[in-house]
Amino acid sequence: MSENNIQALLKQGIELAREGNKAEARKLFEQVVELDDQNEKGWFWLASVMESDEEKRICLSNVLLINPGNERAQKLMEQLEARAKKTKADEEVIPGVTRRQLLMFAGGGAVVVLLAIVALVSAVSNQRAQESAATVSARQTSESFTAVAVQATADSISATETQVAIASPTPTITNTPERATLPPEFTSTPIPTATPSPEPLPPATGLSGSIIAASSLDLGQTGYYALQVIPLDGGQPRTLGSVEVRDPVLSTDGQRIGYTQYFATTFDFGVGQIAANGSDEVILTQGLAILQAQMPSYCSSADGSTLVAFVGLPIGEREIDFSGSVSKPYQVFTLNLATQELRRLTNDDATYTYPALSADCARIAAVRNDERGANPGADIVLIDTLLLSMTPITNDLSGFTETHLRWSPDGSELVYAAAQTGDERNHDIVARPPNPNATPRVLVRSSYDDIRPVFSPDGRYLAFASDRNGHYDILVLDLSDNTLYQLTSGREQDFPGGWAP
């Protein structure tokens, strides 16, 4: 099978793993490492969907055989070893095998799972007969775990029932006669656009403030990065907190930074927060009756309280499709940070992503994809947080996919990335008023993938990530004259999330 096909399997598996469909993801990752036993990323992601620590250890051992410098695999292996030493209570009959584990082999189903792992590890072992004595020793340590029975464990969910208020009405989509004749997502009218050149861009100068970004090398190949503050005056970036994140966002008052936080020990995620000065690192969604919370957004209400909007999977509300053929039905929630009141704003089978709260907390713009409906496709909707009514803003369905929504500082426009179906690695940056009859403006159109737009506080500049150099760097567009500057460069992946004054 070609390298492109292997990469396609890997990409599909990663998407399923991030959606929580571990069973289907595991099948794809197993195919990847069977076809390419040197695929470091395939082994790492296979570890993420394995049920037991023994299986995870086997996969991580192979990651380290391929790349002994993989810091994420080293860290996870150390955590597994520490946990094994702490919890192991059974006497070993032979090194690495306990009486309890031997008894588990009585079940035929465990043998089937074991044989699958043996086949994978054997394939790698046969290819590496000439490795050094140290490497052979490491592989033998890995292979010893194939004598250990596989015990599937169920995830336990602890959720508090207090301080949770669920909005039961289903949001009503307001269909208007004009909806059938809305203007297309991209107008054919010539408009000024910033077209990045393959030539080096000038460095950003004369700008003030800092960019809050997810920025680092993805050593663990997880799609999560260090949280960094990047000065616009040329100063040295500094790292905030100790966790790996994506989707960083600055609160309305500039005092907090929210993000989707990665939990390395469980390969899971939730919504976290840290103060802008680097203190008070907390998990906002811990103990709430939701799973896989992500993509936070802030606003300040009239009573002075701060709300955080995000999407997540409700517990016990409806049957979730784990088939992998469609995305899970992520719903929109808000959390009042003062009262800890959790409120559910959507209640249907659609999948919602990238909720963006308006500054006054009255509206949430989000991407809605009704994959289970008759007309699947991603479009932007506007949710009234008081009435829970829903108004479609775009209507191209499967023609274009919108993502990474943000409001302009004055609340007059939404800015987002949009890609045409079939060309998902070529997003352009678009702005439009939150009105279904409004005409969109294409702010950045190029042959590169331009994503995650963020306005400057005064609305004059737009920071965004672009892969024009083979990896994502942060560029800055002066909207007054379409001059394009480059803020970051290097091997790191850089994704802006907020512009602090």
C-alpha cells in the first residue's frame, strides 16, 4: 500500500480517536503499523486507544525503539511504570506475570486480543534483529507484555448533579422566506484581498500587545501544544502553565485564558483556564455532567459575572452514535464562573463546534453540522442565549466548511476560516455581519491553509495561522492597506488564540 494510503488511514484513525471512537480508531492504527512497522505516529496513536496499561506500554515501547528521543512517549511510559509500581498487589508467578493475569487467560476472548498484539509486536521484532544490545533488551521488555492478559476497563465518570441547570427546550431554527435565496458564501464581486507571496514576508513592526497562542513542536504528535505569550514588539515568547492545549482564547477582561486541555494519562481532554499572569491553573469542566468539553469562549454579562461557552457531550441525555460514520452530537453549553451554573443551550442530533460568545453574552455564533439529517453540511448559526432561538447565517451546507469563529471587537462582524469541499487544506479567512442577508468579505485568499483568525483590540489588524512555509506560522494582516507581516517562523507550529493589549 502507498504512503498516501497509510497516511489516509492514520488521519482517519486520529479523527475517530479524537471523537472518542476508540474501537474503530484502533482498527485503523493497527492497519497502519502492520503496513509500516516504523510508523512512529501510528504506534503512538495506537497506544492512545488501547484499553489496558500493558497494551499501552507495548505500543509506547515501539515508539521509543523507533525514536528514543520522543519526549511524550518517554513521559507517558514513566507514568505507566509509576502507576504499575503503585497499584501492583498480586504476587508474580514469573517475571512480569501475576497469578490474576494468568487466570484471565481462561477466557478465549482475551486470547484473541492477545494474539492480535503478538502479531503486531512480532512484525516489528522480525525487522529489528540487527539492532544494538540495548535496543534488543528494550524490545524484549516490550515483548514480555504479550504474555500478560488484556483486561478491558470501562471508563468511570464522576459528575456532580448540583449546580447544573439544563435548558430543556430545543432551540428553534427560524426559517425565513429569504433563506432559499441568500447570497452565496463567496461573492464573485472583485474585492481587495491579501494574497501571501512565497517570498519572505517582512517582520511585524510597530505593533503593540501580545498574541496568546498554542505554540511548540508537537513532539507527542497529539495536536496539543504549549500555551505561549508572544510579544508583538519582538520580545521573547514565554510559556504559561504546565499543560498542553489547543483552542486558546482570551477572556473579555483580558485576565483569563481558556483552552482545550489535554490529559496525557487518559488521552482525553476538557476545558481548562489559567490567569493571564500564569497563576491559578484550573480545569473548569471537572465534575460537570458532560464529556469531552472543548473550544471555550468568554463573555461578561450585565451583572458582572463571566460566562464560558463550550461544546461537549451530555451524559445520559441521548444515545450517542459511536459508529464513527458521523461525528458525535457535541452540544453547546455555558458555565457561569461565579455561580457554577451549567446551562445547555442546544438539544438536537447536530454536531456543534467553535461556539463564540458575543461580548454582551446575548448571542452565540457556532458551526452546526446536521450529519444525521437529510441535508448534512456545516453552516454558521446564531443562538439567542435568552430565547434559545436559532438563526442560520450561512446556507451553503456541504459546499463550504466554516470553522474557528470569532467576533470583531465591536461585535459588528464574525470572522472565520472557510474551505471548499474537496479542498479542506486550503482555508481562506472570511468576515461577515451576523445577518443571513449580508455579503461576506474575503480578508485573506491564498493557495495556503489560512486558519484561526484573531482581531487586534482596535480591529485594525488580523492575526492568523498559515502553512505557507510547510508548517503553521502566525501572520499579521493590516486591514487598512492589506500589508501582510510575519510574526513567527521556525519548526514550531503556531496558532493564535487571542490578542492582548
